[in-house]
Amino acid sequence: MASSKWVYSFEEGRADMKNLLGGKGANLAEMTNIGLPVPPGIVITTDACNQFYVENRQFPPGMEDQVRDKIKTLEEKIGKRFGDPDNPLLVSVRSGAPISMPGMMDTVLNLGLNDETVKGLARAAGDERFAMDCYRRFLNMFGDVVLGIEHVKFERILETQKDLANVQYDNQLTAEQWKVVVEEYKKLIERETGSPFSQEPMEQLFKSIYAVFNSWNNDRAIVYRKVNKIPDSLGTAVNVQVMVFGNLGDDCGTGVAFTRNPSTGVNELYGEYLINAQGEDVVAGIRTPQPIATLKDEMPGVYKQFADTCVLLEKHYRNMQDIEFTIERGKLCMLQTRNGKRTAQAAIKIAVDMVNEGLITKEEAVLRVEPAHLDHLLHRRIDPDARLEVIARGLPASPGAASGQVVFDADEAEKMGQDGQKVILVRTETTPDDIHGIVQAQGILTSRGGMTSHAAVVARGMGKPCVCGCEAIRIDYINQEFFVNGMTVKKGDIVSIDGATGQVMLGEVPMIDPELSGEFQQLLAWADEIRTLGVRANADTPHDAAKAREFGAEGIGLTRTEHMFMAQDRLPIVQQMILADTDEERDKALAKLLPMQEEDFYGILKAMESLPVTIRLLDPPLHEFLPNAEELMVEITTLRLTGGDVGEIKQREELLKKVRALAELNPMLGHRGCRLGITFPAVYAMQARAVFQAVARLVREGCRVIPEVEIPLIIDINELSFLRTIVEQMAADVMKETGVQFEYTVGTMIEVPRAALLADEVAGAADFFSFGTNDLTQTTLGFSRDDAEGKFLQDYVSKKILKENPFVVLDRNGVGKLMQTAVQLGRSVKPDLLIGICGEHGGEPSSVEFCHLIGLDYVSCSPFRVPIARLAAAQAAVKAK
């Protein structure tokens, strides 16, 4: 183990060593090797972090010696020595996971300072105030990150000193005042830990490396990984880099910039900086920074060098970059570059623009956009014609709009969000510890911080609206309220925010449906060229069908006819049909339903002219159409006690008897689907006739229609053969009656394991298969969806018994194996058998990829998820090449 290489210098690394050196370390190495001005440094590998956990949180053998050797090399390179009182080497210690986790783990700056080296720093800089400022920052970060002393305790000391000095900003304090703060900080550390602050730089370094490794498993990092599906096994690297100082005076500064606008995607430098500041001042949002464009006037030479570097980095990485930089005495230093997080709108625009600029291919463009993020574009925004009561304006940090109850605490936001309540999390500024509340909130509003503050970056990554730096609002956490322009907004009051304009409004505001940009349409057109998997929609009304077509659906993969039975004008007739004592009574009710169903099918088939429409015959158990037994009992009791009409009471009692007779202990596995069709063939016959009468009318009108009649819940070929005969008889009767010839197919849903296992037999009587993966998941896992999701499924996911909720992401190992079996068996009998999927999984990217891999012909999902499925299908095709 001792011979393992745990530590690399930047010169030894490359961008493609991300898994070993972490994203930050690999990119610092790459920038070093392409000749950019990067302060030298070393990287302790992710392997060392993982071994640290294997060794029960002890450094792996040999690692400390390698760190000491590399530090010597750094000392030689820059002519300064660690712990030298005359010419001290100071370093930053930062985490860097293989997948970017902004703000989730810990950082220590100015490491190497102590009571002696701070004097050397002051002499070298010719500025005692600057040196003491660096020392207090180091004590604060080391105390917080390494020793576990709450940041707020340091903050209180600083606020007291500022009050005494009667100043507003940190940078207004003098050297003498900073010395007082430093002494108070050291006393706090000794008080809290029982030991004086460590003056030995090498000890400071190893304690900091230990803290960064340890922070891989802090609560906020675990939550972030869970939300973003990042494996716990990756570990973090540690970057130890020579310090450069943006707080040496007015020819110094620090900033964060993106090579393109991360909110809109416009090709322009976007970011902000602070003069005379250190890096955390920008991202922490303690001072509101300046836009990067003003750097052009303040330091034209530095700005030009920086703009040229941004162009070079974007071309080198062929992706939009998020860059951190420091200016020390007029000299530019690059501290980080990584692929920038961006909104869905920006991701699409940047991807399309980069193809047009010749930087990337269409296939790469398609891979650059997260399918799940399209959700944010396909949902609603504030109606521009609405009259808004705007109470404040902040920075438009992450687009989209949201309304909800004001909540000031992340824990409360999480709880209310989980209970299904809509909340807006309002904070002075967010910190990584608020991540769980941000996940559950509809949007975030902060009174401090810029466009690159923690709240802005995290919200953009999650696609949530965020308004930052709304300085007009003053928050009173004790009384749970905020004040703005003479108005008080209390916890629980409704506000709305618009992350695209920065507006904050009182009350709930009207929203409108989205419009798809030209770039969005272009990206989806490329996706359609690349994908081989068809995309259909689940739609039960002509309106839904038209919306699906607008979003690019190539047909309807599922029309649920039972939704048509639920309409208020039809329910009494459906109940009449269910409660009928004789065939004659039932036929009478069915005759009334027939023209209604015919109109339904006519509207949907017409809306999808020339595209296939799968119409599923009645699926749910009959009791779903009847009144609730308990409500009926209450009604009967009330009528009796109030001397109600005897005839009405008798009628209600008869109804109750029928409801009880039809009640089932487990209706999901009960008398439903094709089982109903076998018991009451007249119901399926009526529906088939309604379909074919609609088809005949449309054919006569010159429309091309492609009806696919689907029989649900089949477990045996004998069921399918029996019901297929009824459907075929109805088609023959309608053709004869109307004199119109038409084409149609008859298939089945595969939604119970037996059907999948006997798919070769079932295929003998089927023209197509469609996987109903909601029911197939229930019957394969033995989970009742409603009970499982409400009671125990979250425990299974959080305890990693199941990787994902199987009702959201297809269970490839279990359900997937049955699907593969059904595809192979079905096509062994009919090689061209059309096979699709129509459960909600049809719009979930990982599930769409699986459908591509097992050779399905199409996926079908709700209309708003059609663009997501189109993109996911294209990505699956690119990845499978």
C-alpha cells in the first residue's frame, strides 16, 4: 500500500484524470499544461479519500510523506517556505469531487499563517491591515471547517468589532481593529476546543486535508448526492494550491465568470467580481459584487487577458465554462474552470449555437441537454398580461416562476414540501446546509448575494426559480416575517417570484403555458434525426391529442376509455349499466353510451389523422364508477332520521347492496380489464362498435385513420382469442352496415408476469404488444403502488435497498427482465410484432434508454413529456453506438 501514488503535482495531471484527481484538480492540471497563469499546486487523489474510509478514517500509509515531498517542490518553485516567518508560503485547501458539487464540501484559505508568519506576510505585502485580514479569515475557516466551531460565533465577534468601530463593511476595519478580532478568534478556539490554536503549518495542513476527506460524508454532501444521483463511492480529491491574494488593495480583486450567460445561453461574458476581496466574498454573497463588464473600465489590460483566456478555455473544452479567478497586483491568476451549470433554456441555446459555430456535432449537442430539465421549459410562466403587485426587485438568478407560502427555515420548507404544500424559501442568503429545504421549495428568494451566490447556482442546477440580492427586503427571523417598503410579509403569506425578471409579487399570480424557442425546435429536430425509437403520447381527449401532436408525438400509445365514462353526464348511465339485473336492462344503458363513445373516438382519431391511435377497452373494476359504500350508509341514515321519502330510501338501500356485492378485497388484482369483458361481453362489444363506427365515418370523410384496439390485463391466449372474436365481429358488422372498408389491428397490454412469460403463445392472437409498466411493476414486485409510495417505499430508497422508486424509474433487473423475455418470445413467433410501452415510465429518461436497448418500437407518455422522451431516445441511440 505504501508504494501507491496518492499525490500528484498539477504538471502530472490531465483533464481526463477526473475520476482520480477530481474535477477541480484535473482542470487545474489541464490549465497548467496549456500554459495558463495557474498558481502551482498538488492534488491528493480520490483513491486516498476512499482508502481513508477503508482505514477507518486514517490517512493511507505513505500519503503524509508524499504530501511533505510535494510541498518541498512547491517551496522550491516559488521561493517561499511553509512556516518561514520572513517569507511564508500560504496555501488554500479545497475539495474537488469527480462530479461537481458546488459548495457542498469544505475549503480553507490562507493556510500557513500563525502569529509569526503573519508578520512576514505584512512585511512582504507592505500592508499590515491586509495580513491581519488574511489571518482572521484563516482562523474563522479553520475553526469552522476543521475544528467544528459554528461560523456564527466568529460572525458575532466580527459584528461586535464593526459596531465598536462604527463601520458597515469588513474592509473598512484597520490593522489594529483586525488584531483585536484575531485575538478574540484565538480565545474562542481555545474556549471551544480546550486547546490553543495550532501554530504549526504542517499540522494545520494535515488537519485540513482530514476535514476535507471527512466532509465527503457530511449531511449536506449526502443530501446533494442523493438529489443528483451521484454515487457515494466516488470520494473527493483535495487540492492544495499556492495562495494568491485579491485583497491586497485596489489593483486586486476576485471573481467568478461564465463564458456564456448561464440563464439565457447568450454568447457573452457573464459574471461578477469584487475589488480588494478574497474568493469566498463573491460566492458567499456578503458584499454585492460588480458585473464583469465594468472590469473593462477599471482594469482594461486584465479584462482583455481574461476575455481571451475565456475564449481559449471554451474552445479547448468545447463547452461553456464556469471560471474562478483572482487578480493580484494587476496580475491575472486562474483558480478553476469547469463545465458551467446552466438552465434548460441556456443549455439548449448553447448546444445549438455551438453546433452552428462548428465547435460540436449534432450528436454532442443532443447529449448536452438533460432531458429532465426540459420539464422546466414545458411548464408555466407568469402571464405577461397579468396585473402584478410587485413589492420588490432582486437579481434574476434562475428563470421560471413560482408561488407559495413564505417560509424562513430550510427544515420547515422540507417538511411542508413533503406534505404537498407549495413554499417559497426566504433567506438572507442560503448556505449549503439549506440544500434539503431548497429541494422541496418551489423557489428561493434571498436578500443578499449575487448571480453566482450559492442560492443562484444550486437553483439553476435544479431548474428552480430564484431571485437573489433582493436588498429591499429585511428579514426578521425571530418573528418570522420580512419588511419591504413599509409592508410586512409574515410566514405563511403567499408570494410569487419570477426568476427571469427578479420580481417579487404579493399573492399568487396567473401563469401561462410555455412557448418553445426556435433553438428548442432545432434540437428536437436533430433528436428526431438521430433516434430510432418512436414516441407516442397517452391521451384521452381530442384536446390532449392535439397538444401531444404539437409536442411531436407520432401517435397515441394509450387512450383510456374509462376516463370517458367518468364524465358527469355519463356516470348515471354507466351506473345503470353496472346495476342492471338483466341483459335487456344492460343493453338499454349500453345503447345510450354507444353514441357518446363514438363521438369520443371520432374526436381523438380525427385529431391524430394519419397517425396510429391505441384505444384500450375498459380496464378498471366496476366499483370505481359507483358511489362510496360509507357515504351511501350516511345518506340512508340521514334520510331515515329526517323522515325522508320511503321510495328514495329503498332505492338507496338497493344501491348499497349492489355496491357491497361488487366490493373486492384487492380490486387491483380483481374483476377488471379483460376479466370484465369475459363476464360482460356486451360492454366490450359496445366499445368496439363505437370505435369502428367512428372509423367508418372518418374514412367516408376522406381521413386516413389507424385504429389499434387494445385488450388489457391478458394472462392467457384463450382470453385474447375470445375477446378478439368479439372485436372482429363488430368490425365486420360495421363494415357491412356502412359499406365502408377499413383497416384495424387488435393487440394486448402485457402487464402481469404470466403474460410476459407466455408471450410466444399470446403473440399468436395479437397484432401488437404494449407494456403497461405501472401494473407490471406492481404485479412483479408485489407492491400496491398507493400503499407502497405512501408508507414504506421511501425507506427502501433511502436505505438503498432499491436504487430508485420503481414506479418512477423502470426496474431493469426485475420488470426489465420480464420485458426482455416478452420481446424475445413474442418476436420468435412474429418477427415484426409491434411492441411499445405506455406506462408513465415512457417519459423517464433512464427507462426510455432501456426501451431502446431491448428493441421496442415506441414509448408513450403524457403529452408534456413527449419532448423529453424524444431527446432521451436520441441520447440512448448516441450512447448505444
